Amino acid sequence: SKPVGGLTTSSGAQPKNQRSVPMLEEKLTVLDLLRDSMSVSNMAHKYCQNESSICAIRIREREIHQAMASTPGFKPAKDHVTMLSHNVAGHLI
């Protein structure tokens, strides 16, 4: 019998869902919004991700910023520089 969607692999099994990996720019946007006090659950809903994926981005914040800084031709947007130099209350760090 065929699956409801009609899609099958050559072996007759249903294909796996494609994995969605956010790009570095999207991760920076997530980090900025988290820094602006947006909740993890709202962020997960907005980007159609699991809350654990959003938390993993926050945990890897330093690695993400280092990866973006080492990307050839990358120039941080003005808001990224501003966000990095101010804490949540808007005070200069």
C-alpha cells in the first residue's frame, strides 16, 4: 500500500523530512532578539524551530560570533555592533 502523501523512496519507504539548519545570519538575528528580551518560546514559534534549537543557539553564542567574524567579507550591521556593545538595559559594557 502507498503512503497517504504518495511519496516513497526506491525501497518503498517514506522519505525522511529534510533537516532545516539556520544560516549564521539567522542565528545572529535570533541572538539579537533574545538579547532584546524576546522569549525562547516566542522565538521558536516565529522561526518554526523547537525551543531546544533556540536554546542551543544561545549556548553557542560565542562560537557563532567568532564564525561570523572569521567569514571573509563579513561586515557586521550597525545594529549588531550596537547590540554587542550594550547590555540589556542599554548601558555601555
